[in-house]
Amino acid sequence: MSVASFYHIEDMRGMKLYLDTADRDRITEAARLGVVDGVTTNPSIVTAAGLGYREAVTAIADVVDGPVFAQVLADDVEGIVREARGYQEWADDVVAKIPATRPGFEALARLRDEDVPAGTTVVFSIEQAVLAAKNDASFVAPYVGRLDDAGEDGVDTVRRIQHIYDTYGFETEVLAASVRNTTQAVSLYEAGVDAVTLSPDVLDDHVPHPKTDEGVAGFEAAWGDRGSPIDE
Ligand code: E4P
């Protein structure tokens, strides 16, 4: 087991489910389902929401219990460290997302020494994931959908990373990102991944089943116009 003094995302039973959006209305709506453990963002997501980064993070932190993941934009070590430190001022539970580049890993090492919550994102290889874990990153985010787009097997890459982390007892959270559909999500659950981040649409797709609708309609038909049992 690693004896980490660095920040780790609070342990909880089971898998963590984050929402991958900066749309406050969708976050509020999804949070009502009771399953959202935090929110991930990236520059594309924040831009699509028409917000500034600080504005997005503070708005999200207002409506969600749990970490808000905010990506750094700098591409040099000093700039990354400065942004990750600065994000800490925006809200209580902000985790910096740092791309898996050489300056990114160097910045991560610096931030670990300062106890600034930070992890590795835009991850496309097991080697990068091993560097993140050795750096005691708060999380590692392999990009499932984009790995598939590149002709690789995104879910299998996550499965292998999770296996390596479990084997060595690394505390870095495996956070599967770029999840495009429920088929990928279910395969990730089967792989025992620590955490997934889902778009609100993919989360919404977890709910309906035609047989559930059919079953409910049958019960309602059987009950007819007898009203609510609580009023009997
Ligand atoms: C979240 O942390 C990632 O930035 C996001 O899931 C990437 O998803 P995309 O491949 O759909 O852009």
C-alpha cells in the first residue's frame, strides 16, 4: 500500500459517479436523482456553456456536493502550478485536472509536495496512468470514447489500469472519462472502475426501460380509478 499524504478524493463505498458538464440546470436536475458525487469540466465543456472558468466552477460548487474538477490551461510547469493553486481559492473542493504531458507530470509532483489536489487527465496509455499513480495523483482520467475513436479498446485500457492500481494498492482514483453511451458505462462498472464521469444524457439513459413502462402501465390499469392507497 502506498502511504500517501497527498490529497485523495474522499473514500466511499462503491463506485463514484460524476457528471461531465458545466450546465448548471442539467447538474441540478441530475443531482435530484441522488447519485451525483461531483462534477468534471474541461475547457470545451466550459466554453460550450458560455461561461468563464471561475464562473463555471463557483456556480457548480453552489449546487453540487462533492469535488468540482477544473482543468488547467497553462502548458508550462510554472503556469500549471500557478493555476492549480489558484483554483483552490474558487471553492472548497476543487481538484485540478492536469494533462498527461511532461510539464504536467512535473507540475503534479510539485503540487503533491504542496498538498494541492490534482490529478492527470487526457490519458491515452497505461504508461501515463502508471506515472500518475507513482506521482500519487488524486485521480487518473483515461479517455474511453477517444481511445475507441483511435482504434484502441478504451474500456479494456481502463480495466488494465484498474488492475495495475489494485495490484499495487495505488490510491489514485481511476476516473473513466469520455464515456459516450451506456454500453461503455456498463462495461466500466463490470470492470470495477473506481469512478466514471457521464454526460447528463448518458446518465439520463440509465433510467428508462420499455418493460418498466409496460409494467407500470399494467399495474396502473389493474388499480383503475381506486385512488392513492394513502387516502384509503
Ligand atoms: C472529463 O473529465 C473529460 O474531459 C471528458 O469526459 C472528455 O470527453 P470528450 O471525449 O467527450 O470530450
